[in-house]
Amino acid sequence: MAAAVNESDFIARLRAIASDPGARGLADDAAVLAAPGDLVLTHDMLVEGVHYLAADPPEDVAWKLVAVNLSDLAAKGARPRGVLLGHSLLGDGDWDARFADGLGRALEAMAAPLLGGDTVAYRGGPRVLSLTALGDAPPGGAPSRSGARAGDDIWVSGAIGDGGAGLTIAKRLAGDPAGLAIARGTDGPAALLDRYRRPTPRIALGRALAPHVGAMMDVSDGLLIDCKRMCAASGAAADLDLDRVPISAALLAHAGEDRSARLAAATAGDDYELLFAAPAASAHAIEAAAGGAGVPVTPIGRMREGEGVHLSDAAGAVPLPARLGYEHGVA
Amino acid sequence: MAAAVNESDFIARLRAIASDPGARGLADDAAVLAAPGDLVLTHDMLVEGVHYLAADPPEDVAWKLVAVNLSDLAAKGARPRGVLLGHSLLGDGDWDARFADGLGRALEAMAAPLLGGDTVAYRGGPRVLSLTALGDAPPGGAPSRSGARAGDDIWVSGAIGDGGAGLTIAKRLAGDPAGLAIARGTDGPAALLDRYRRPTPRIALGRALAPHVGAMMDVSDGLLIDCKRMCAASGAAADLDLDRVPISAALLAHAGEDRSARLAAATAGDDYELLFAAPAASAHAIEAAAGGAGVPVTPIGRMREGEGVHLSDAAGAVPLPARLGYEHGVA
């Protein structure tokens, strides 16, 4: 357990994390990053009560803040080069100490140095956290959301729906502190909770896939809404086979696999898997990239002329649910 | 007057501002920036009630958010390349519309394209705004705070204390809405208020000075505390002549020029001038750089062996005030 910190202690902890020379010890006006070519830039915020639960462990909030930003880099095939932190100090030194501890571990695990940032202190509002992440674009350029073409196969990495199921479990636990004892684990509900709290950005996979895809993005708000965005950006339609959407063994055991369970998975957020479209001729290269990165990928449909997302399963056409996922903010 | 906006209108306004191709229309997971060499990175936050007054016009808050970040780039001699915005939507559509309007104008005036960012919506807390700014480092590298050496002259750009006096005026006006009619102007109290609300980052000056200085930083928290930080980073002491600290005609008329008025100016924040140290042999080059940028620079003291800031004026040694400026956060 990290000891509670005051503001200057918190900054001292950040300085200890920021060992990269470009960070200049967090003691200069700015950081410096040597950039050999195109840089990929993203900035995502987490707000208490909106993007995470007040009861979520601070170490997990730090992990998630890093992971959601690096997931955007992964979707562009970028190699992380560093991050800038925007942190709100609300006077809870225990929370801040645990957050700093978790931040250091997350950045180390994901090989992203802390280069700079800012801290602000205020009272009486939700905690607002932000991260700016920078990465080197892949050699052939960062894939966009708009490059999917009619005839392309649509793929997704990993499994879909675990994060959303984990959020539901976390909300239930937030009302039942004793239940927090199951907060860590690799199977059953604990595995789902872990996928919600500690998503894994698909960094190596994204880099390996980038040369072979026409379009790529991460699945943060829900498979269906994110696929709809890829369709809109690309000016094409997607036919998805709901039966082929990959569901983990933990989620199958937890929620079953009927149509409504699969629709719930496909409209839940917090997956941080990669959704991408690629010509059929790229299938072998894509399988090889996935094998190299150790992350399964699954073809779940095909792009065609038209617009929007269209669903079917073994029983035929599936009407789109009214809600396809989360709607919010700038990408 | 900009019409009130909802969240999607606000994002549409940001998209209209984000015309740089690297922004990808704010419709992708991330932005892309071509970087020819070293990049300088900074991230500064503004919190309502902490860094600006709730009564400050939203256009001015947007200006200030851009200016304080670009001031950090200026201090490193960097040329702005773009910014990422972190914006909190608190349900006041009029405020957000005016902010977006002011952001577009500020970014245009300071030649910094909007490349990306994130918006979050919440209620019941202060507005938290942030910006990440990126710039190209100057050819010889970005000057640090730590390169000042014994014998260097200490210089400051522009005039010191206007921003702090403007803040005091703004606080008084916040309790007297009728007084807001003087909010724009170029002389008297209006000029001081304008310097507080619309600081000018010294971008061209910073770039011109960078090759000639040993150390450089911006004066954001107060001349004395910022100079103390430069001393600490450089492992040396500063002797400052309080009589030489440049005071504007508007501030002289407003506050006089006795020792206490000069100390108030030297310990107020919000100046966003450049403080730098350079060998005496660089004086001609520094004057030429200042002439080219159209911003006056004034030598105010000298570095020597030792530590800390030491003040004197025509009457002799001046005891340091207990408070040298604002203390907060990561650089």
C-alpha cells in the first residue's frame, strides 16, 4: 500500500517515474522528444463517475488511463514514445499515492515514458484525469478509419463484450464492498472485471497489422457503433455475422450465447480490441501478424457498397438495436 | 455573440477549426504530425476559480489556455506545430460556443492548428480545461532552465507585473458587473486587465533568442520565484536590481514605483514574459533578436556562484518577501 502524499510528494513521485532524459526531470517548461518522422498523437480524458467508478481502485484507474490512450496509438499502428499527464488533486493523498504507483507500473508495462504534464488542485468536483500519448507512425503511414472498401473482410481482435460485462459487475460490487474481494482473477466474473479495469492495448498487433489493413480503429464504445463509424468514414456498408463475433469462454459462462447476449456484447464498450478492414488477399498476412503478436483475430463480416451496419445470424437478419454503443465527445 | 451549442454542435465547431490535414477531421482515433526533428511538448491546465475567474469572458479563457501553453514553447525557442484540446462540457452551451469561437481566433492568431483532443461532459464541479502544445525545437536545441552560469547577464522581456495587476482589477470587477464595460482597452486599468486576460506568448522572440541564451523560461508564477527556479536548476545564484525590472507606463500610473510596488510586480504571476541568462558577449545578438521580434528586453541582474535570488535597489539590499510568487504543480 502506497503512503498518502501531498501535492509536492505527488510531483516527486511523478519525477521518479519520469526518468527519460526528454522529460528534463519534469523541472523545465516543456519536454523534448526526438521524432524521426510522422508522430501519432492522441488525448483521452477519464472523469470519475463518467468513465470510471469512484469505487474503482486508483491503480486500475491509472492503468485504464494509459491503456485507453495507447489503444488509440495501437489502432494507428504506432509505437508508443511517451505520454504527458493531466492530473487533478482533490485532497485525497491516499488515492493520489496509489494512482502514482499504478501509473508507474502501467507505463513500465506498456513501455511508454512519462515526459511531462500538469497537476491542478481543486475541491468539490469530480476527478478529471487526462493523458496525451505520442507514438511513431508505422513505416507505411498510420491507417485511418476511412480506408475500408467494398469487398474488404472485416476483422476484430481478441474477444468482444468482456469489458462491458466487467463494468456491470463492477457497478454491482460498488454497492457491495465485501464483493471487492474477487477483484483480481483470471476466470469467471473476476476475469471479466479485470478486462474492464485493466484493458490491454493491442500495440504489437496494431503495428504488425498496419501495413495490411485498409482501415483500422479501436473498439472503445461498442463494436456496432464503432463499426458504423468506420462505415461512415469509408463511405461504405458493413454486413456483420453476429454468430462470428468472438466471445470469451468467461463471458459465455457468465451471460450465455443467445442472440440477446451477443447483441449485449456487440453494443458494450470498454473492449479496446482492434477493428479493421482488409482485402481478402491480405488474410494470410493478417493471420501471420496475429500469430506473431499472440492475439487471435476473427473475420466477422464484409464491407459492401451502401451505408451503415447490417447484422445477421444463423436465423437470418437481425434488427439493429436502438442503442449501438456509447455516444460522446471527439474521437 | 456565438449561439449556444450542445455537445455535438460544439464538436462540429471544433471540426471547423481543425482544418489541418493532420487532424483527420477529428474523426479518427488519433492525429498525425510530420516531425522533422526534435519536438517540444507541453501540457498546461486551467481550472475555473483557480487559474481564471468564473466571470472572465469565455473567449479570453480560450485565449489564455492557448497563450500559456505557447508561452512554454516560446521559452524553449520552439515553433508551434499544433495543439490537442481537453474540454469539459458543463451544460452551459453559451459558454461553450463563446469558448469555441475564442479558441479558433486564438489558434489562428498564434498560428497553431488544432490537431485533436477529447471532450467530456459532467456536472457539479469546476470547469477543467487543458491543452497539449507541440512545437519544432530550434536548430541548436531547446534551451533548458539549467544552463545559466556565474557571470551571465539576466534578462527579461517586455514589462513585469501587468498581469498580476490585471488579475486584481478583474477580481474587483467580478464583484461589480457594470465595471466589465472597461474590459477592453489599451491604456490605464483596461490595458492591465487585457494583459491578464490576453497574455502574448513571446514566440518569435523565443526563437530568435534560443541560440544566444544559456537558460530560458517563461515568467508565469512571478519573476522572483521563476528566477529562483532557474537558479536552483542551474546551481547558481542571481543578483537582481529591483530598480531595473521593467514596469509598464500603465502599471506605473496604476500602482506607482516605490519599492513595495516593484516587489508586488516582481512577485505577481501571469506575465508570460521570457526570463533568460546569457554571457555578456551575447548582449549585441540579444538586442538584435529583440529588435527583430519587436519586443524590448532588459538586463536586470547577473548570475554568480552561490544559490538563490538576491535583491537590491538604489537604497541597498532588499529583503526577499516571504512570498516570491505562485507555488503549484508540475512545470
